[in-house]
Amino acid sequence: MENKAVSLEAISKETVDLENIPLEEVFENLKCTREGLSNDEAQKRLEVFGHNKLEEKKENKILKFLGFMWNPLSWVMEAAALMAISLAHGGGKSVDYHDFVGIVLLLIINSTISFIEENNAGNAAAALMARLAPKAKSALTGESLPVTKNAGDGVYSGSTCKQGEIEAVVIATGVHTFFGKAAHLVENTTHVGHFQKVLTAIGNFCICSIAIGMVIEIIVIFAAQGRGYREGIDNLLVLLIGGIPIAMPTVLSVTMAIGSHRLSQQILNLAWNRSDIEKRVHTIIDKFAERGLRSLGVARQEVPAGTKDSPGGPWEFVGLLPLFDPPRHDSAETINRALDLGVSVKMITGDQLAIAKETGRRLGMGTNMYPSSSLLGEHKEAGEVLPVDELIENADGFAGVFPEHKYEIVKRLQARKHIVGMTGDGVNDAPALKIADIGIAVADSTDAARGASDIVLTEPGLSVIISAVLTSRAIFQRMKNYTIYAVSITIRIVLGFMLLTACWRFNFPPFMVLIIAILNDGTIMTISKDRVKPSPVPDSWKLSEIFATGIVLGGYLAIMTVIFFLLTYETNFFAKHFGVKNLRKSHYDLSIKEVSKVLNGELASAVYLQVSTISQALIFVTRSRGWSYRERPGLLLVAAFIIAQLVATLLSATVTWDVAGIRKIGWRWTGVIWLYNVVTYMLLDPIKFAVRYALSGEAWSLTSMTTKKDFGREAREAAWAAEQRTLHGLKSAESKLNSDKHTFRDISIMAEEAKRRAEIARLRELHTLKGRVESFAKLRGQELNKIKICSGVTAGVRLMLH
């Protein structure tokens, strides 16, 4: 080939549509001929376009580990560590090494656990690069039939030639191909998940609470009380260490780390038809497709010699054999159960529109489906005026889609505040699996699909997804329980110790707050194995409920700690009624430094035990919807609580530790503190119920006040169903079902009516005499066994049904 100058900047920037222009213009634009390129010319083009591969980004494990120490919650703890090592000295005291070491160890432990969990994620981009070996066109479009290619037609990267030979001119390589664009979409999908946004909001709330408490303490300690520098720093460290939920990312990561499985699926390979009668054959194929049938072309050839190696005569097209590729036996039931759980199901397929509609009809998921061109606003029906976003939201599915379409559908649904799950098995699904909130790969899926997914199924059939939904709702419940607990602890630490410092100039040792944090975090880790009951309807992060409940519960615990300190330090209440050592300040000469130190150590030990036990016991309240003593927790959580509080009780009763600033108070005092906390605990459940009722104002929030099984369940499900615009023909979300005109009985009746209509719709899809008769009976509220035999025809129907 003649060596010509290469000027391909426009080609490299994809400003020329090489796919849809005549073949001769392709050669002209690419400055090449049918004979190919010389070695020198090929080398020049490699320098311009690069090699036909995807770049693989290597991840530094050390930087990834350090990244877990680089977030707002960790910054607060790191600031506390710096304060302990650099600022907490003076006043005759040495540098606070023990607090510094304890804080750093706590950070390292939490980061290590998070790193181990996160390191199990797959690398979808690397898997896609490995898949640049030839595969069928279905790798891009899904379950597609082989297609005939003529001169001038485009052939996608990743395709194989099933029959015949082909010569082609390459118009794109690497990331510029359809295959490469799929990898690029996966690799560059770095959206912030809904869970991460919630985690950030809760973390910011805790940080703001601590900041407000610290500002108040600084003003009170230094401006109003005129106390020493070291005392002020120690009190600020108490708020920083005790208030920040440093274990929150770790606890939630461990909670979400559940097993994933793979699902197997059988795919039918179909043959192609002869092109000499293409128009007629395609008409028949379309008719079959409208009934959900695929077509197998049948041809015959006469071989006069009678041997397989002998040349035969021309192939004669005989006809088409319709093939029914039925959904799995459990698919319809799985979709029905998903709808019952409030999960909307959409079909996104590379198959023909007619086949997609018929499949959707058979599965009972609707036939409101559109071709992929509708996503671009093309080929709209006469009466179709919906915007693309609303079209996607209301559609039951889309057919003939490519990777970009699937990616765009998921992205637009997320933009409309939906939590989106996506199932798939091929490279074509990888971008959408990656951006989806929950990506689910099935068995025999490509490495790219598995790497881009969050869950890999192993059991046959999609019914395992229902189990995954219920499991995920149980996981969500555990995480929600913990977040309420974390907010409550932040408020109780900040408010409680701020009041003790402001009102009594009490200095609680920062090291003991660190001990509380370590023991509490160790116990709370076990919440990932806690026993919970999943919600029957979709739940969500109601931040107003989390913050309100946390503030009220945390404020109550802080007040109870202040009351305990008041009774201990200002009165002889406990000494008079329980015969314990009197810690009332009037009994001591606090002008003597050693006496003041001993009294402060004993008070610190008592306050430590009171705060530690009731703080950990709070998790049993936040984890339960009703009375905490009626909802049995997991054995691991109970065991961890008992062990942690035995350690706390032993420390208070028997240990004098000058470094930690505590002195032993004996077993009698620890018994009194436990009794005080039991009384405190008894009011936590009623306070929780009061907050929930104040926020919702609905009777079903008072489930704790009745022993009736599933009390208010129908009302809850119907109230949620009223907000779904496409659920069995109920009112739209704009209609306020829960108004004064509707009682819970009315709502329950409407829910039952919706279920009845859904059952009738499913029966109609049977296309059998039995289904039609059952539907007829259901519509009239009659039972089949009560229908009288009125004629021979009816008798015949009865025999068929039984």
C-alpha cells in the first residue's frame, strides 16, 4: 500500500460517523484501501489511536487502607489524638500518651475491619479487558439471533462469524468500540450511593452536635469558670472521643457483608433463515414473535452420492418451526411475590419488542413496553406525550436495548429517587449493574458482570432474589437500629458531660470515655448477626425519625446521668437508703488536694459504670419495634453485652487506676448503680413509643400496646400501596388516601379489592377454559365448587376443572 500522510484527528475524536456512511467514504476518511496497511502505517496509527485494549488501573492497597482513615468521622478522632499528644500537657501533668495510643488503636482496628470487607469487591474493568477475546454479538445486545451481514454493514467488536468468511475495515479500537464503551461506562461509574449519603448526613449531625457542645464548654470552662488549660482540654477530649460514632462505617460495612450466590439459566440457541424469501419469512417470524414464539428455519439438501462428504444440490427452504422458550416455572410466582413486597419489576432485553411483550404478558408483569428508540424520543406513538423520564418510570420494559440504554434507564430511575436493582449475565449488562444500587449477576455470567455486581446468584431461578429482598430488609433494619443508637449516644455523651462540667466543674477522665467507646464498639459489632423481622413493605432512611428518636432518647439518658450525679454528689440519698459509702461533697474537705483527687476518682468510677451499662442497654430498645423485652435479640448480642458490662462492673468495683483517673467503689455501689439503671431502662420503651406516635400520628404505631398478631398490618400495607401509581389500579400518589374521609377499615377493604383484581388479571393470562371460568367466578365473588350444573356444557366444564 502507498504510504500516505496520516491526519486522523477528527477520527480519533469521533466527530465523523463512520458507521453510517457509504463504504467508499469510510476508506477515504480513514485513508486506507482494501489491500490493508503497511507496517509503518499501522505503527503510526497505533501511536494515534493506541492499542486495541482497555487501560487497567492498579489500586494501591496501602493508600486504600489509609483512605478508611480519611473521612469526617475519622478526622474528629484524629483531631482528638493530636489534642492528646500535643495540647494535653501542663498543669504539672505529662503528655497524654495513653489517650493518644488508645485513640490511634481504635482508628486502626476500625479501619482494618473496613478494609478487609471492602477488599472483597471485584474489578469489573479488569474483567472486561480480559473479555476482548471474540464472543457472540449477544455479548452486546443480549439474547439475540445471529444476523446476516452484507457488504457495507457494521460488525461489532466482540462478534464471531458463525458461517462464511468476512473481510472488514476497522473503524474503531479499544475504548472507542461498543465493547470498549461498555467497559468505559463501568470503570467511570463512581456515583455516591444512597446509603453513603445517609451515612454522611448522620455523621454530619453527630459532628455538629459535638461542635456545639465543645463551643459551649469552651465558653463555660475558660470564660465563665476560669479553669485551667489542662482541665479544659481533658473535658473537650471527653466530648470528642465519646460523642463521635467512630465505629459507624465499620459496623454498617460488616452488617451489609452478606453471602452472594450465582444463578444458572438455560438459553436456547436458534438458527437463521434463508434470505431468498426473507420478506415472507420475516412476516411469519413477526407473527410468531407476537405470540412469544421464536422461529427455527428448516432447509433440505439432496446429496446424490449419499455420503456426507459428497457435494449436494442447492439448499431448499422448507419452512419455519416455531419454538416456545417458556419462562422458568417459578418466574411468574417470583414476580408476583416481588410485587407483593412493593418491588416494581421492569424487563430490559435485547430481544424483539413483540417477544418482550408476550413474555411480560405471560409473567403477569404488564405489556406496557417500548422499543429502545423511545429512550431517544424517536418513533413515539400518536398519543404518546410522556417525557422520557416519566416514560421509563411508567413502562413495564424496553426491548432491543444496547449497553448505553440499560445504563441510561438505571441512571434516570435513580434521578427520580428510586432505589434500583439490576439483574444481568453479560458484558452488555456490566455498566448498568455497576451503576445500579444493587447489581445482581446470574450464573454463567461473564467476569465483567460478576465484577460489576454486588450479588452473584447460585440457586436456579430468580426466586432467590425474593429471599435476597427479605434478607436485605433485615439488614436495613439492623443498620437503622444502629444509627438511632449512634445518634442517641452522641447526644447523651455531649449533653450529659457538658452539663456535669458546666454545673459542677466535674472532670471526667478522657481515658475512661475511650474505654466506653472500645467496649461499646465491640458489642455493637455483633448487631450484624442480630435477630430482626424484615418489613413487609419497602422501608427507607427516614432521617427525621432517626434524629428525633436519637435526640429524645439521648437527652433522656443524659438527664438521668445528671440526676444520678446530683443524688450522689449533692445529697446522701444513696448512702441513707442503701448503706453505701457517702460521696456527698459536704462530707469532704475539698481544699485538700489528695482528698479531692480521691473523691473525683470514686465519682468518675461511679459515673463510668452508670454511663457504660445504660448506654449499651439502649441498643435493645432501638432494635425493637415494640417492647424490648418481648422481641428476643440474637444470642451473640446478648453475650457481648454481658461480657462488656462484666468488665465495666469489675473495673468500677475493684480497680484503682491512677492513669485512668478512677478509684474502686466496691460491690455495694455497683449494685446500686445497676438498680438505678434498671429503673432508667424501664422508661425507654414508653419514650420510644411517644416519639414514634408524635412523628406518625397513626394508630398502627402503637403495635406495642396490643398482643394481637399482625395488628394494623393491612392498614400499613394499604397506606403504602396508595402511594404507588401503578399498583393494581389504585389511586395515584397525588391522592391522599389517609385523609379524614377514610378509616382504616376502608383502607383495608381497598387493599383486599386490589388483591382480588390482581388475582383476576393473572387468571385471565392462562388462555385456558379453566382460567376463563375461574376468572368469571372470581369476578362475581363465587366459588367454583358452588356453581350448579345447568347444562351438559357446564357439566363438561366441571369435569375439566376437576
